[in-house]
Amino acid sequence: MTSLPPEQADPARLLRLNRGHWGIENRSHYVRDLTFGEDRSRIRVGRGPAIMASLNNFAIALGRLSGFTNMATALRAFAQPRRALAAIGL
């Protein structure tokens, strides 16, 4: 099901759009839910949820930029303050 007109909804484009959606889901949201436990978070009021999502996205980006493919491993590595500060250039 799509809102695209038929001339723009060729199979190749629909497949690209679908894969793009799931690529985002698998690279970001899945990690945020599984590793950071966002779905279980009790932070629910005000700007708290948005701030935590931003911090989690920052941690994921930092881990990936530092060469980690497993974010749980990255979190354990960055639990050492010196390593975390070095990763951000401090």
C-alpha cells in the first residue's frame, strides 16, 4: 500500500523505499530498544524522552565512529571514562 501515484510506484522504487525504512529500523531503533532499553524507560514527561533519545543516538554514533559494530561492547568500552573522553577528543 502506498500513497505514490502509479507512475512513481514501480516495483524497484517500492523495494528501495521498503529497504530504506527497515535499514533505519535495524540500525537505529532496534539498537535503541534492545541495548538502551528505550521501550522500558520510565522517562515519560516533558522533554525527557527526546533528550534521552538524542543521548542514545549520540552514543550509537560515537560507538560506530570508533569502529564498534556491537553497541553493547561499545558501552562496556566507554564505561572507562578515559576511553569515552578520548573518543570525543578530550
